[in-house]
Amino acid sequence: MYEQGTQVAGRRRSVGNSRGTSGKRRPANGQEQVRLVQLAICLILFMAIFLGKGVFPQKLGQVQERVAELISTDFNFQEALSKLGESLPEGEGVLSGVGEFCAEVFGVTQTEKPATKPVEFQPPPPSNVLEEERAFLSQRSDFAARTAHYSGISRLGLTDPVIVQEEEPAAPPPEEPVAEPEEAPAIPAVGTVISSPEYSGPALPENYTLDHLSLGELATVTPILGHLNSGFGYREHPINGNDGIHGGVDIGAQMGKPIAAFAAGTVEYTGESDACGLYLQLDHGNGIKSFYAHCSEIDVKKGQVVEMGEPVARIGSTGVSTGPHLHFELKYNKTRINPAYYLTFLER
């Protein structure tokens, strides 16, 4: 029995050894040949593209001679391809193995590298392009977003450039017309008729006029502010009741109030009469003169220069008078004109 057990055990060990040896399955010769043929085809394509692009134009003749020589001789391609196939599984680079293969077959060394242009970066083809375009078109994007999208910048993962749209310069606001300063109306010359009132009464004496005449640039003031008691022209005399011509205006005012000079000028004369009482006359130049009567006192002397508004006399009731007032006359070239055009009166 011992011998039988030993024989059985020996048989089991031989069976196990035969299984262990056959457990490591080596690739068939047919598969190795297929891999070598594939590598050879890739190599031929690689060399065709390499030579077709003109990378080694100066070596083209040499390579053609080398290929003809290899075809006419018994070069061991199988051994060279086997070395290339063995170098790949050992972890060596593909380019390194191919380079050694080329050096062995064609006699091309790795040191003979032509100057190549830098390869421009080409982004990988985007995935799901159709879905991305549909999603993008469904959005209402502005001009900058559309430009960045279709230029491919956003697909490279780079920062989108800031696209500044050149806007048309805004039109300057219309210039407002500068209002030209209005020219002051030209002052009519002294003695120019400004207006003529409608008059239907008796004809005035020769040295009287109802026309409104210009005094030119003469500055004037109202000698005394009061009520207009009697106007210029024909009237009924307040004392004797006769109709007669009145050569000025009567301004009622309080006794003793100062009387101002109508305009700047020179005292032409002063005096006193039964009809006018105390009186004076100022010469303002250009034929214009002013006359003051029924004064209580005279404050200036003949030949004295006075300013406009300067006191020249005081309100009184001298001469033929019914009460304190100022009889005021204006003359232009010895013609009496209506003072009411140039004075201001208190309303009753």
C-alpha cells in the first residue's frame, strides 16, 4: 500500500507541474506577427508623412537609396521590429523606440533634427458640441458673449477678453444761442417830437405847444411831489374866472417844503413880481430851461451851478395865489412845453 500511495502522489505532482507550466499562456506566433506588421505599417505611414511634409528634404535622396539597398539586400526586418516590440512593454517611450528603429534601418541619427516651427496649440475638439450650441442659442446673450463664444476662447478655459464696443461719440448738445444784449433804444435828439395829443380846443399861442418833446439825455426829477391842481393850456382862472392860457402846472404842497432842481444846470436869474411872487429860472443847456414861482424863499443866487435834485427854493403862496403851491414851467428854445410829460403827481 505504501508503494501505491507513493505512486499516486507522484502522479499528482507530475500533473500539477504540467498544469503549472502550461498556466502561463504565451501569445501565439500569429499574434506577434500581426503586432509587428501593425508597427511596420505605422512606421511606414509615419515616414511617408514625415518625408511628405518636407521635414528632411536634403536627406530625401539618401533615404531613397537606403530603401533601395534594403530591398535588394537581406536585411533582418524581423529582428529590428522585434527589438522595437520588446522596447514598448518595458516602459520605454514610443518615440525613443521608433527613433532607434529608424537609426538601425535607415541610418538616420537622432542628432539630425531639423529646425521645426513651434506647434501652435490646437484645442481638443469639444464634446457635446450640438448640445452646447443649443443651450447657448437658447440664451439671449449680448454682443460680447457671442463674440467670446464663437471665437472659441471660452472653450479653451481662458479668461474671456473684455471686448469694448466702440460707441459713437455722443453728439454735443446744441449750443444755446447767446442772447445778444439788447441795445438801448437810441435817445431822440433834443426837441424831437415823441408824440402829439389829440386837441380840439382853441389854437395855442405861437410860443406854446402840446407836443411831447424829447429832452435828449438830460436826467430829471420831480421838483416837489404833490397833487396836480391845474394843468397846462387853456383854463378858467381860479381868481378872476376869466379863460386864459396857463403856461405851466400848479402842484399843491405843504408850506415851506424844499423845491428841488429839475435837472443839473445854472441859475439864470431870480426875482419877485406881483403876479408870480418870488421866482427863479434854471438853464439846463441845449435850449432847455425850468421856471419856479410863488416861492416862500429863494435859496440860490444868479450864476450858481446846481445839481439835479438840489434844493433851490421853498413852497410858498406869494403873488397871485390861492394857497401854497409851486407854479412850474418848462421851456425849449423859448417855447413853453407841457411839464406833465416829465413829472410824477400824487393821486387824489
